[in-house]
Amino acid sequence: MSELAGESSGSAERPESGAGGGMSTSTVRLAVSWALVALLLGYGIVQTVITAAKLF
């Protein structure tokens, strides 16, 4: 009985760890997305400053 209980608890832990992994994957995707947005925004700002410097 204790072995069956151990197996059931083990199988119960797997979906939890899978859900946690899914959340961490989502968090990583969110971080990568924001990093890409920040990178493109920074690039746009740099290009704007360069263009403005050429005008003056």
C-alpha cells in the first residue's frame, strides 16, 4: 500500500513540476519578449539621436 501511495504521489508531483516548468517557460518568453522590445526601442532612440546630430 505504501508503494502504491508513493507512486501516486510521484505521479501527482510530475504534473505540478510540469506546470511549474510551463510557468517558468512563460516567464522566460516574457523576459525575452521584453528584452527584444527594449533592444528595438533602444536602437530606435540611437538612430533618432544620430539623425538629429546630423541635422545640427
